[in-house]
Amino acid sequence: MNNEEVELYINRVKDTISEAQKELAEVKIVRENDPTEYSYVMKQLQEMNEEMGVFLERATPSQREDLMEARKYIHYTQDIMTRGI
């Protein structure tokens, strides 16, 4: 696995987390009774978490550190969204 693949994946993780945070804010403010986008972004986070395993298997040790940090943020975002905080 090359650094560019890992970097692209981590950028996707960051973009998804950013989208998740935006959706959480919108759900809290505007769409408390319409969780469609919220559910979609939660599904995206879960898929990224599952996909992370493939990246971790192929990654070099230094890439693993970056990927584990990204996984930590995925879990953190999932936890916040699940609790609705």
C-alpha cells in the first residue's frame, strides 16, 4: 500500500467525520424528526470503520499510526452521534 492510498483514505475519513458533525448539528437544530441524512452519515461512518481493517492490514507501521488515529476519530464521532451530544 502506498502513502497516496493511505492519504486519500484518511482524507475520506476526515470528510465523512466533517459531514457527520454537520448532520448532527442540523438534526439537533432543524430536523429532529427527520433523521434521514443523519442515518446515512452514520452508515458511512460504520462502512469506513469496517473498511479500515483492510487498510490496516496493508499499511506500513507509520501508515498504521495515521490510520489508527483516523479510526479513533471515527469511533469518537460515532459515539457523539449515538449519544446525540
